[in-house]
Amino acid sequence: LAKTTQPISMDSYEGQEVNITCSHNNIATNDYITWYQQFPSQGPRFIIQGYKTKVTNEVASLFIPADRKSSTLSLPRVSLSDTAVYYCLVGVYSGNTPLVFGKGTRLSVIA
Amino acid sequence: GAVVSQHPSWVICKSGTSVKIECRSLDFQATTMFWYRQFPKQSLMLMATSNEGSKATYEQGVEKDKFLINHASLTLSTLTVTSAHPEDSSFYICSAKSLDRGRNEQFFGPGTRLTVL
């Protein structure tokens, strides 16, 4: 599984767009990039997954450059309720392959 | 979406006792479930992979005789912490992968907070 590097923490004001970048220099050809969100004392929640270019859903956008060695999770107009830890995971995750979590990015949204 | 439940959501027990935590996939079948442990301010650490009808696969450093895992059906896996001690106090989270989902997504339970006195 590819190793990922994310900022340990980020702060943002409400209403701003937040971009969290994840580095994964040794990503393999078959690897997908997946982001999870975790609130305190809760299990992680799937946010978005992508393989290349751009993916957008109702919650976030995921930007992946052509070399796929990094990815950026973009949260539009964050609110206080977006305060959480965000994890970037890279891998195939087929069959019995478990998700392996890195340290994640602790996002604090300030009023 | 797919729902995974855990029971209990929190438990307090005395040192030396055993505690069983249940993980259920409510609206889908899962041949594989995973158990994680999370200490305060830390990331999730994979403990074991639980396969329906077979023995669990434990990660290095996880004592299989202390953390007993049983995956008796396609919707239920249990984790029993035997002879619990204060250092076993943690947040235990399970996840399950759906058989019929094309996306590489795991669904996580809400977690169980274990406190050993």
C-alpha cells in the first residue's frame, strides 16, 4: 500500500473553501485514492474516491493531477460541523484488503 | 447507504473480565469484516481481518488469544477482549465490505468505547 503524507492540522474560518493535499509518491497503477472523515468518537465516513483528474459529489471535490503522486480534497464553504479528522488512503482495496489509515489531517473550523 | 452497527456503544468493566463487542452489517452481507483500535488523538490501527466461516487474520503484535474474533455469519462478527486490563481501554471500530458493491468502499460502525477499570 502506498504511503501517504498529509498536513497534521489545518484551521479555517466558516464559509471558506478548504483544500487538503495528500502526497502519495509511490502510488501504483491500480491504486485508487479515497478520503474518509472522522468525527470524535465515531467511525470513519466515506467522503469521496477517485482514480484520476477530478471527481465531485455533493460533499466534496477530489483533484488528482496527471502523475497521480498527490491529490487534493476540496471542501467548499466549510461550516463548524466540518471540524473533523480527514484521512487520505491509497490502495486497491479489493477482496479482503483492509484500509490502512495514516495520521490524517485534523481540520478545525472557526466561527 | 450500507449500515454497520456495533453493540454496545460503550462499556465499562473491571480488570480481568471479558467483554464482547458485536459488529453487524444491517442491510448487506459481508464475507469480510475488519477490526480496528483507536487510542485518543491517534489514527485507527488495524487489529485483524475477520472472514466468515474461517479463522481471523491478526496483524503483527495483536494477541489472538486475547482478542478473540468470531465471524459466524455474513452479517455478524464479534470481538471478545479476554481478561481485559486498563491498557486495553480504547475505541474499537469495525468495518465491513459489501459483497455487492462495485466501489472499493468499506463501511464503518460507530465504534465501541471500552474502559477497563
